[in-house]
Amino acid sequence: MFSQIGETIFEHEVVAKTSDFNMGLEVEMHRADSQGRISSDPTPAGISLNSPWVTKDFTETMTEVVTPAASNSLDAIHYLYSIQNALRAALAPGEVLWPLSMPPAFADANKIELAQTTPEKHAYLERVLENMGRVNKGLPCGAHISLSIDDHVIDIIWEQNSGRFASKAALKNHLYLLLAQGFVRYRWVLTYLFGASPVAEAGFFDPEDDQPTGPIRCLRQSHYGFDMRFKGDYSTIQNYVERIEAGVANGEIIDEAQFHGAIRLKTSGDLTDMEKNGVSYIELRMLDLDPTSTTGVKLDTLRLLRIMASYFIMTPGMQTKDVSVTIQRANEINEEVATETPTTHSQYEIAGKNFLNRLFQFANQIQLGPEYLETLETMMDRFDNPANTISGQLVAHIENGSLLPYMTKRAAHYQDGALMAMRTFNGFADMETPLSAEDLKNNLFRGSYEPSGLVE
């Protein structure tokens, strides 16, 4: 099962470091009122233009919580939970964070205000809106997961395989391409398991829009939802860069930041220097918010992503010549899965279960631990019982085509929980200088949790 790189990792006993990726989380949520409508309240003081940890995204009501890069997923979840609690404590009375990817109800999209940030950022958002055509396409929210490989792992692989690669940067590019190709190839599995946008609320679709006639698994990851017309090229790093540059040149996207692909490759320098400098981390952008979790993403989800990432690195990848065709087909499958009825068995159920069984075999071989095996058992059950998927659960709460009654209760429940905290950090308001990651760590927890460490 293992590739040559996988054998190196296994033989040098760094499997744990390979599975425990450095991780950062970005979670977007709209501010809503107690009736499930987009909030009309001004931005709270808890959102500072000067903060790297709590900010606004596309619109004035779209908040984004960003965690520091942590050495493991449990730390990342705790950062996310604590920062979100601080944000919730800063909201206006009656205001909540909307736990669904699809936005709260609204009457007139033209009255939705773009985020008021710096003049330069606001001008950029106006260009994005013009390029997008309608504000509606920019409203769906999601959870973005950043993964980076431990430097120690890269050093060991380099020591044992330097003859195969022109430089350490070339090795890093190879490893991150394996991750990108693997996650794009199996994005449809994540859409099935974690899709959580079966319906849209009033205002999102115009009467003349192409729209589904009933609930589907994942509006956001289908052609109905987020604006993802522009497709990336993951066959090589050079092709990835050139595809984005061509998209900017011909006006498909404004710049690299408007590339909203399922996976984004990130480097320390400019995009044009990615091949030379090496990829630094990847950003997974295919996850809906999980409304059954106060944070919008569960630890089980992160565990599955880590198993998948380890599997992609340690097992043989695709041949370069096969990548484009395979990913094109994977995108087609993702659209089919996203638009299936949530409570029905997927037409790709057997393929999904076969993939999870390979992960189960892999996890046992490298002895990841019982928590990972339990995660895989849970995910396999979702293929056996579609009603246990997130969208399958949500369908039971739809009333007259809407999730508003159920979601307003969930949002209020999470808000009440945040306000119960005996001590809530409020250091995001009126900061003269941005709060460093170390200062954030020292002030955020104060005995409630002890993160193991931050990643530089």
C-alpha cells in the first residue's frame, strides 16, 4: 500500500508527525437577528479592522474567525471555540451567529452592504461584486482548513529521497500536490458526509433563477451555490500558477484571492515564485458549516481530514498525465452527489465505502489509534444510513421549505452557551496594534485550556 515516501515515513517512525498536521481554521458566519434574518445592527466592537483573528469577509454581516496555526487539530478547535465566544459576547442584544452555510433570510440583496474595511479592501470587494454579477453568490459561508506538513517530516523524507528531487522545494511541491490532488479527487466524499446546505432561505434565489425543486445534499458545493465557475489546474505547480494567471489575464477572476477552488496552494512569496520557493501549506475550502456544532466544524471532521491527508502522502498518487481527466470527472461526481436528495442512498455509495475501507485498512496499518477508527466507523455508517449525514439530519427540521425555525433555536442555544462563560476575552475591541498569536494564547485561555504550542 505504501509509496516509497510512505515507506520512509513508516521506517523512520514519524507516522504520528505525518498524521498530526499543523492546522489553522477560518470559519465564516453571518450575523443574524433572533428571527433568522440578516442582521441590520452595526458591526460590534468585537470586530476590529486591526485584528487578524476576528474580521469581516465579503459583506458587513459576514464575520470571519481565524485561529493561529496550531500544532494539532484539538488546539485549533479550542482556539476557534474561545475566539467565537468572544465574538458572540460582543454581539448586539438579540443578535446571533448564523450556524448554516446558506445565509439567513433577506428581502432585498441590493440592501446588503459590502464589508466596510479599509478603503482599498472595500474598492476590491466592489470589483469582486462586479465580476461576480450578484451579491447572492458571495453570501454562502464555510469552514476553511489550512494544513501544513511538519518540517521534521520533510527533512527526513529529503534525507532519504534527495536523489529523486532537484531541491527541497521540489519535494515540498510534490507532497502538497499529492494532498491537493487527493482532496480534489475525493471532494465528493466530503460533500456527501458533511454537506449541510439542503435549502436556501428567502432572498437567496430570484424567481427566475435556476434552483432545485426540493432539498439537496449541498447547495453551497453545487452549481446553485457559491460562485466557483473558475476551475484550477492541479496537475503540476507550474500549471496551477499558469491557470490562475490566465484567469486573471482574461478577466475570469480579479486576482489569486478570488480563486475559490476547493483547494488553494499557498506559498511564502508571490504566486509566481511558488514553484521556486515551494508550497507552504494547502487550504481546504470545501466544507459547509456544521450547524450541529457551536464552532461550525467538529473534531471528527478534522480527524477524517488528517487520515485522508496522511493516506494521500504515504500511498501512490496519480500519474501526471491522468490528473486533469480524473479531477474533471471528480468535479462531475461532486455535482451529482451535491444535488442528490439528502435522505437517499448515493449512486456512488459503493465507491465511497470502498474509499473509507481503504482508509480504515491504512489507519490500522500505521496504528493511528482508536479515535481515528471510531471516526471512520461513524463515516461508514453515514453511507449505510443517509439520514445520519448532516443534510439528512437537517431535512427532518425543514418546515415549508425553510430551516429558519430550527436554526434560530440552534443559534440562540449557541449564543446562550457563549454568554454563560464566567470570563470572556474582549481584547479585540479598540486595539491600537494587532494582537500577536502568543498574546492571544496567553489572554484567551487563562487556565481553561492549555494549547501545546503554536507554529511559526
